[in-house]
Amino acid sequence: MTNAKPPTPTLSYANPVTPPTQHSRYAFASLLVSGTALLWLALAIGTSRLPFDPYKQHRIGTIASVLALILAIAAYRQPNRRRSMMHVATTLAALAFTAYFLFAPL
């Protein structure tokens, strides 16, 4: 007689192994940059003295908000990452980007 093993209860492909997930570093970088851009906008709107003229201040903040938006979108391209922080980063980056178009320097 041959040694026949009993059949396995499940197939090897029936239970996929899920890779560990973590938050994206691009999402955290996007949150940091968009928070800095919004703070820069608040300081530019307020009466604080920033080192540049208003046009350059607005240009720096606009570029920072575009960078935050790029980083937030780049976070979606990473595999096996949690989506919650990406959604928050995208929302805050979009708000910062919109705020720079709504509040133009005078």
C-alpha cells in the first residue's frame, strides 16, 4: 500500500496571505507641507512681517500647496498602505490649494 495523506481541508490559494499595511510616508509629508502652507497663508493674511513682498509670499505658498497635492496623490500609488491617512492628506492639500486661489494678495 502507498502512504496516502488525508486531503487538506482548504486549498492553498483559498486563504490569501495579507501583507502588513502601514501609513504612507508620502501622506505624512503631504500633511506637513499643507499645514505649513496654510500657516504661511495665515501669516501672510495677518499683519505679521514675513521676509518677502506679498507676491513672493503668495507664490511660495502656492508652490508649497501644489507640492502637498502631489505628495498626497503619490501616496495612493504605494501598494499595501492604509487609505485613511491618504484621504486626510488629500483633503487638506486640496483645501490648501483652493485657499491659495481664493485669497489672492492685494
